[in-house]
Amino acid sequence: MNRLRCILPVVLLVAVGLDASNGLGQSYPSKPVRIVVDMAAGGPVDITARLISQKLAEAWKQPVLVDNQAGAAGQIGANAVAKAAPDGYTLLLCSDSLPIGPALSSKLPFNAAKDFVPVTQLIASPAILVVGPKLPAASTSELIALAKSRPGGLNYGHSGVGASLHLGMEQFKLSAGIDILGIPYKGVALISNALMADEVDLAVMPLSTSLAAVKAGRLRALSVFGARRLAALPDVPTVAEAGIKGVDAASWHALFAPAKTPRDIVELIQREAVKALNMPDVRDRLLGRGLELVGSTPEEFDAKYKADLGKFARIVKEARIPLQN
């Protein structure tokens, strides 16, 4: 009897704790939710955010507002979320600029490894190696041979030092043992135009922005910078098929919450976001842009995010890219 008297209060406390935890998730959201996008309106990340936010608002019966806070390579938007209350009412929808940041700057206003909780990777944005129509290379192997015959004689376009496509090309150069000069442009649209005008020789480009030009024959796709071939371009081999291993320039769009956000809220957001992602109109819109749907669990995305932090740090170090403080 005495033993029961000792155990009963403990059982009651545990039950109360579980009820409180469950109640926290069940009452969420009880007010508007803000999704901070670390890029300007109109771009691919912003489009993903607006499609998902609309479906979340319908499911939650609460406004879900998209707040574009672009600038400083995504640091402004990310910092706003890192400093927000960890209650699920301020979220970050960003690209892989977040794990790239620490590799390129020692002066970030936040800790990319500790100040965020990965919620889910929504989509993957595949990347392809493309060349201009006049470059005499019909395959990745031929391109590598051409580059080795002209050390420093070829050039590639990129949208800025430290962008995922720039790092993908640097990783490719290191793996292939070639020397190609990088030329910066203010956006992938300008790179496409430069390629078609033969102002630059090659580039790693998002499938979403180059697919139409490839299908029209204005650009030539040599390989996929990822683990598998793409349904949109089934005849284009992966870079690994050309003998270059470990090169992956696919970027992603993903949801994060501030560190210490309750786990049940994180899991609820993940479930609802994945449900929104797979609704037919959202799915068709994203697939039509050459994007791939992912919808990972918090645990799966946490592992990928940690791996990407290490991957980008390694590429920047091996390519000897200086800090961009």
C-alpha cells in the first residue's frame, strides 16, 4: 500500500506532462504563422513557399504569411528566424544557402548548426552540366579531355562565389583534375543567355531554368550532377557514369524552425507541409518546373543538413575559396 502511494504521484505527474505536451501540439496554430523566405519574391524558393503556405492556411484555418527577407546571401532572413521565439509561429523556408554560409563566413550573426531545427526538405532542385551549342564536346568525358588539353582555356558561368552551383562546379573541377575559369553573373538567366551566345563555354545549371533551352537544342546537357538520371532528361547520364564520383550539385528548398521549438509542433508542421506538398495542384506545379518532391521526416532532414554542413566546408577548403566576410 505504501509503495502504491509513492508510485501514484509519479504516474499522475507523468500523465499531466503528457497531456500538456499533447495539448501544446493540439492547440497549434491559434494565431497567424509567418514563413520567412530568405530570397526575393518571384524566385523558385518563394514560389515553393507560397504554394505550401496557401495549403497550410486552408488546413489550419489561420493565415500563413510569406515574409521575404532577402539579402546578405540569405543571412538576413535566417537571422530573423534564429532570433524568433521557438513556438512554431515563425518558420524559415530557404535553400541550401544556409549550410553553405558557415563555410564562407566566420562572422555569421547566427549559428547555422545550433540555432535551427530541421523540419523537412520539401524539394530537390536537380542540376545539370550544360555547354554552349558550339563547344566541341558531346559528353562529359570529352569535355574533361578538352579542358585538359587547354588548361585554363575554358570558362564557366556562375551566379556568385559560394552559391551551390558554383561549389558544384568547383567540386567537379577537383574530382576531374581540370582547370576552368569561373565568370560571375547576376543570376542564372544571364548565364543561360551567355551560354547561348557563346560568351561562356559551360555551366552547372538548375534543371528548372535550363530544361526548355536543352529541349529546344539551344543548350546541350552533358550530365546530371546528382545520384541518378532524371525523368525529364532520361538520356542524359549522371556525372558518375563518366567516372567522376561524389559530385552532387542538387540544391534544396526546406523548412526550419528556431532551435528549442517543441518536438510535437515540429512534427505537426512536417506532417502538414508534406501533405500540402503532395496535393495534386501543388505537385503538378512543382514537377512542371523540373523540381523533385521529397518531404523528408525531421530525422531524415536533420541527418542530411548535418552532412551538407560538412560537405560544403570540405569543398570550400579543398577549392581554396577565400572567406567572403
